[in-house]
Amino acid sequence: MDFKIKNKEGQARTGEIITEHGILETPNFIPVATQATVKALSSETLSKIGIQAVLCNTYHLYLRPGEELIQKLGGLHKFMGWHKPMFTDSGGFQVFSLAEISKIDDDKVVFRSHLDKSKHELTPEKSIEIQEKLGADIIFTLDECIPFESDYETAKKSVERTHKWAEQCLKAHKTNQALFGIIQGGKFEDLRRQSAKFISSLNFPGYGLGSIFGEPKEETLKVIQYMMEELPEDKPKHLLGIGAVEDIFNGVELGVDTFDCVLPTRLARAGYIFTSEGNLKDKWRYRITNAQYTGDQGPLDKNCKCDVCKNYSKAYLRHLFKTNELLAYSLATEHNLWFFNNLMKEIREAISQQKFQELKKKWLA
């Protein structure tokens, strides 16, 4: 992997992450393909939208169908028919948020699957082994994720464990995949700075900025700033699990290069449509199942040029949701990802023209 910075406006920058499977323009939003699929969409549709990379979940793919089978079938790119850059996470977030943990120490996490309660162990070495067999272009070290309300001592121990695991992951890593180190530290400034300094000293090719469960927006910004101030400028930074519109603008302003989040796809399946006609107060979205759209012949977003807005009305999409037609999920998801992909294009263009602050004010006013 290689990374090139092209334009800058303050800390915001555009660039390119160059991988064996193509170029990822930055800043960019990475949809989550949890189980080797972005729910309701094919890889062909993702490409048509203009999506440049996806992130798959190690935990889920380890449990089924298993990394051995995926490797035997030619790796994750071939398995899901995706021929562009790909990320996989370490599996840590899902272990801590979904599984029933029976033991955690400095060597491993012992957990029971959320599917069938079968018992498993996840070590730093095991996480790397799984990710290497899956074959993504960019992979992550195993880290310990803690809730926002965790106290200082809990966060401190989590940082120490995350650092130890990062060193073990580096030692276990054998392929040419780009391994990103993850920074943790809860909500505490000194721990975040300490973690950023330590992880950057290990000379990873890029960095994952660990978020914390349930953190308020203002705390998110502080935490990102602490980490960014301690990291080298010439390497890409990925903000894990955060991707609301305001978070993207604030993250880009601080120098974040890539984001991943289930927000646009998960909300699409609940009937929430993102729109450039919205604002900060309504989070740039509305619910298509509301009665006011029953006879609305207009597109989902009058400014949108996606195929859904070109061909279907609000009334039709509301009908699909109300009758539980599966097409509803596909059309809503396609539109929402087009919205986010187009937003990132606008941001990249604005930075290249020294107009990022102007664009941010327009969106967040």
C-alpha cells in the first residue's frame, strides 16, 4: 500500500490510498459489508454507485462461512465479486459488543458465539491469521473496545492491553496486506495521546482511530483531536464506526481520511432517506413511511442524480415499505449510499479548491 497527499486546506486533505486492487480517493466513506455483502445490494450496484472500497467484518466471517473456506474459494474479493480496495476489521468490536465474553486477559478473549453459543478464543495472532486468509487490502490490529462511561483505571488497562496486542499483531503479520494499528484510551486525553504516540512508534502504514461506545458528539471531537495531534501527517487515518454527516465534516476538518459506518444502510432498511434538502436539525433525513408521502410523485431528493431518484417516486418507495416488498431495502440503500458517496466527492472537490470551510458552513448551518 502507498499513500499520497494531493491537496490541503488547514488539516483537511485529499489523497490517494494505492492498493493492489486499485486506488481509494480520500477523504472517503467506506460502507460496511458485514458478512461479505452490503445488505440489499450487489457488488455490481456498489460499483455503479461509485463506491471505491468496502469494510467486511472478521468476527462474522470467522463464524460463518469460516476463513478457511473463503481462502479456499479464492479470498474475500473473489468470494463476493468485489474487485476494488477492501478493509477488514480485527473482530474485536463485535466480540466486545455481540458475544458473551467468559474471559479476557492480556493473552486472549474467550467468548461464546451470538449464533449458537459455541466457545471460541480470539488472540492477536488469531485475528491476523483470519484476516490474512480473508485477503483484504487493509487490515487492523486487535484492540480492546470499552464503553464511554469506563473509568480511568479501566481505560488505562485497556490501552496497555491494546498496545501489547498491537506488538503481537505486528510480529504475527506475514503478508503484504497493510496492517493499521488502532489507538484507544477511552475519553481521557492523556491516555489517547499516550496511545497515539506508542502506536505511531511502531511504524504502522496507517492508523485506526478507535471510538468509544455511546460517546457524545463533543467528546468525539475532543478524542479525535487528541489522537490526530500525535500522529504523523504522512500516513492515512481511519475513523472506526463513525459516519454521520456532521461527524464526517468534523473528522475531515481534523485530517481524517476514511470513515466506516453502518448508519446509511441500517437506516435505509428502517425507511430513513438521506436528502440534501435536509439540515443539521433533522440529520439530513426523513422517514419515507410517513403518511405525507402517500401520493408524492417527486423523487426522494430533488437534487439527487442516482438511478432511484431518476426512476421512482416517494409514493412508490413508501408503497414498497408499507407492503413489505424486499425491493424497498435495495432502493433505499442504493440512494443513501449514493448520497454519502456524492457528499465525499463534494468534500474532495471543495478541499482541492480551498473551499472546504465554505462547504462545511453550508451543510452544518
